[in-house]
Amino acid sequence: MQAPINLYYWPTPNGWKASIALEEMGLPYRCRLINIGAGEQHAPEFLAVSPNNRIPAITDPEGPDGRPVNVFESGAILQYLARKTGRFYGKTARDRIAVEEWLMWQMGGVGPMAGQAHHFLKFAKDDIPYAKDRYRAEVARLYGVLDRRLAETEYVAGDFYSIADMALWGWCSLWEGQQQTLDDKPHFARWLDTVGAREGVQRGRALHADKRRDPTAKK
């Protein structure tokens, strides 16, 4: 029986990447909540696991050499878990190249840009039209790239579901909060529904969902 992986988590799009992967891969895990609103990410015991004080992070008590290993950064966690299980990384070298391309695209593009869009459109105390327009437009551009890709393939890396889809779905599922439209992105919309219907995705997304907050929600 495999020892449970410790998941350091808060219900954000980045946190969902790890919770969805663990659910999809059927790996046992314990969830350790890190309340980022209360500053718990700065605690020394968490910094020992995640030196950049960001969630998610994991501790696998059964690392590659049989000893515990800490992994931080959501993309690195996805790659580690895919290698560990031999799942959701494609079957060929070309598959893995495509998975890594689109995973890096998410890490360097969609995640940061959508995060900035969320910040300036929903959280920022000051109204800064330039920032709102900049990040809204860049997210729209990126989602256009994704829609064109998905016109050619069922999933983002090809005809197979992968960790690249897991990385993207959480941020992409919040398109309304990023003030985007699906009217001109039918392939993107189809992919959102397909991935969102997976039981592992639903379980990962639901993990401690009650702790999410939306500053724009009606009281």
C-alpha cells in the first residue's frame, strides 16, 4: 500500500492542478490546507517544502530513491506525478514534447496573464483601465491560440488527455471572471466541457471549494 502524498493546498486554479492530478491518477493523498489569505504560506515549516512560498506543493514519502521528496511549482508537480505513475504524459517521445510545450505555455502564459486579469478586474483596490485592458486582451489572445489548436486536436497535446489539459483547465474554466467570451471559440468551449465532465477533474475542483471567495459576489 502506497503511503499517502502530502498535498499543500488552497482552492485556487494552481492548487487545482495538483488536486486534479492526484485524483485522476488515483494516488492516495492527505490535504494540508495553507490559508494564503491568512499568510500561512510564509510559515517556516511550509517554506521548507516550498521555498517560493506558493501553493501547491507536495511531499511524497516514497520518492524516486525510496526516500521522501518535496516538489514545489505546479508544473513540476504535474511532471513528477506523471513520471511516477506513467500516466497522462503521452506514449511517445513526440507526445511528451507536445505535452511539455503546452504545459510550459500554460505556466509562462495563461497562468500569469489570467492571474493578472483576475487581480486587476476583481481584486485591485484601484481602478487601472490600462492594466485591465492589457490583461483582458492578452488572455483573449491566448485563448484564441488555444481555440485554434483545439480545432485540430481533441485535447491540447493531441488526441490524448494529459497533464497539459489538467494545468490549463482550472484557469480556463474561470473565463467569465477574466471577462472573456466563448462565442468565437467553439473548440475551446467544447474542450472546457469535455475536461470538466471528467470525474477526477470534478473531485479535484471540489476539494475544499467552500473556502473560495469572490470579492465581486453579492452578499
